[in-house]
Amino acid sequence: MAEAKVTARPLSPHLQVYRWTWTMAMSVFHRVTGTGLYFGIALVAIWLVALASGPRAFDAVQWFFGSPVGLLILFVYTWVLLHHMLGGVRHLVWDTGTGMEPGTRMAMARFTLIASIALTVAIWVVAFLLF
């Protein structure tokens, strides 16, 4: 019987090989926020079911979303929505072949994070001032 020869196979590059960059970080955040949106839809569904179930159920859900924990969840969900949307716009721009220069790519990645935070805070400030 012939003996099988074992050869060393090359390893695929992974996070320990690559230098961490803004575009890599925003790619990871885009995936994480996509997952967050998936679970955040459950919040919308819970709110809609409570709305359809009657005043008692709706009041309970409204109480939770009005509590400090509920407001924190809604604040984070607002950021998740905005960050994912801006990441999608960034990818849409890249799909046109624009913004692929290294400096522009990094600036767009930074803008995604900074703008999503600024827009989230602005939305919540306006919401609290109006209501």
C-alpha cells in the first residue's frame, strides 16, 4: 500500500495577517448593523402587534420603550439604521467606480461613522425638542 505524501498547504490571509484599516472596520460594522437591523425589526413587530392587540398591550410596550432601557435600545437602533444606510450609500458610490482612491476610500469610511453618530444625535435632539 502506498503511503500518502503530506504537503504543507498555504494558509489563507486572515485578520491577524492584515493591518486593520478604516474600510475594514466599516465593512465589519456594516455586517454587524445588518444583523442588528434584522433583530430590530422584531421591535417594530412587537410594537405593531401591541398596537393591534388593544390599549393594555400597547400601553405596556409604550411604557417599556419610554423607559431608560427602552430609550437606549431605540437610540442604538437609530444609529444602526443610519450607519447601515450610509454604508450602503458608500457601497453604491463605489459600485459606480467612484471613490476608489486610497485617500477617498478612507475619508468615506470615516465619514460613514462620524455622520451616522452626528445624524443619530441630531434626530434624537430634534425629537426631544419637538415632543
